[in-house]
Amino acid sequence: AIWQWHDGERDGAATEATAGLPEIIPGSWFVDLDAALADTRELHGLCGDDVTLQDPDSTEEEKDFLWRPEFVLLLGSETPLVAEPHPTHGTSVHRFDPQGQYSLTAHMTIPEVINHWHHYLDTGAWTINDHGNWEIDLTRYPTIPHHLPIAEQGKLTGRY
């Protein structure tokens, strides 16, 4: 099985940068629950600003780059995959980039994300080599229609 539940470290990490942390998908590693919650708190401390987020006079543009208190880290990465619960329409996931804009980030459900993972495997865009490391074949990625909004383009690239 390519994916299976575990709580953190395992032998045979994919890269030195993620030693002990398995890459569940290319470039993203799975951390144990305690580390995920600690990383969530750390990211909130580094990139969050609850005063600005709650200030009715703050513009959406000012809020667009901030870590929100409801975010929970799912996968570690340079742009971590985070879950964001919504009271009316369930939980969405997206990549958090402190230099990117929240409003331009692709937001998807967990089943949609996993469907994309399977698509990349089925098309050969993502494979696992004999050493257990991910390999990416960009020629097998879908063609991105540039007329789509940026967030929709992100859904097609695997960088949601």
C-alpha cells in the first residue's frame, strides 16, 4: 500500500531534509499528531495575527496572508497542507503560503484531494522508485487552461 495510517516517524525517509518523516505525497511529509499540533501553534505564532483577523476595519487584503486560528496542519511542507473547518460546509484543505494569498489558494475537500493523488498515480505523474522515493514526471501532468481563475488552476496542478 502506498498510503497507510501511522503516527509519525518510520524508517527509510525519502530525503535528508525530512529524515524520519515519510513523504505521503511528493514534497509533503506526514508528522505525528503531537508534532502536527505543535507545528500548528508555531505557525499561528509566526504567521497569525488574531487582532487583524478580528478587526472589522481590516481589509480582506490585509487578512489574506495570515494564518488563521482554525487552521490545523495536515502535511508538513514548505507550503503545508492545512485543514480549515467551516461551520456550514464541512472542512476544506489548502496549501498555506505566507507569501501567497489565501483568496487565490485552491480550497478542496479531503476526498477531492485524495482523488487528485490517485489521478497522479494512475497517470504515472507520480511514481515510487526502487528506493522507495517519489519521482515526478511533469510531462504527465494535465494541461492547465490559463483562462481559469488561479485557484482553479491550482487544483489541476497538485499544488492546491
